[in-house]
Amino acid sequence: MVEINIAASEAWDTDNDAPDGHDEYEDEADDAADEDTDEPDTPAVREPKFAHVVDWVEGFFIPVIRRRISDNDGGLSWDPRWWAYPEVVARLTALHQAWEEARASDSMSAMSSWWIQHLEPHLRVILDGDTGPMANAKSDRSFLGWPALPADPVPSNLIDRILGQRHQEPGDRIPEQ
């Protein structure tokens, strides 16, 4: 059995002195006191690294994300004309926005969370060679994506209910059309 020596909390160095002998928290307090106190505290806004999704796809996504793409049915599909597929554009836009947010975060794990919680689920759909938006992409560029899903117009008397502007009572049913 491995024995681990855990020092009592009194043995830990808990003072705020920086190695040079200055108290780092006092210095911060002095700096804050020197600033104009009439202005409200506003967090620093970090400018995005990529101005829009096209810059992000060309500057980050394409160079970094690398997968074996299949020319036949199944496997992974990617069409270099990604911009021709509305679902792909929407997903890549969401990924770009989440990436910029993670990049600007103070959390050291934000980018890891972006990979796991954002990129991986979207990438599975985007590149799915069986059912994804680019599943039938052909090298001759003859396929520009599946048609939009069919949809009937929403009945005008249901729009408020769908948008949550009317509280639905228990037992209320949406009438069939």
C-alpha cells in the first residue's frame, strides 16, 4: 500500500505575499483605488478571432478537423461546397459562436468542453455518410443537398400557443386540423 503524507492545513503556506515580498492583493487594491470610481464595472470584451463563420471555417475548421472522407455511400461525407447546405452552414455557425465564447472564457476547461459538448455532436451529423446533410455529395458536384422538409403552414389560431404567449391549461389540447 502506498502511504500518502497529507500535511495539516497549518503547514500550508497561505499568506498572500508574492516571492518579491509585495502583497499581490494590496497592489491590486491600490490599482483599483487609482481608477475612476464613477464608471460602472464593465467586463472587458474580447474581440472575436474570426469575424464570421466563413473566416472560422477557412481559418480553423478546415485546417484543424481532419477525417478520412469516403467517396462511396457510408463512411464520412464532406462536400467542399459546405456553404451550399443550409443545415451545415447553420451548424458551423453555431460551432463558430460557441468556439468564440469558449476562447473568450476565463475557464481553463472551456475549450475542452467545446470539443466534447459542441463539436463532436455536430460533426457526427455533418459528416454522417448515411443520413447527414452531405451524405450523397458527389465529386461531380451534381448533388446540392436534400430538399427542405415538408411542412404545412401553422394555423394562425395556434401561433400564440406555440410561441408560449398563452398559458396552456392542463387538459388543453391542440386541435387537429
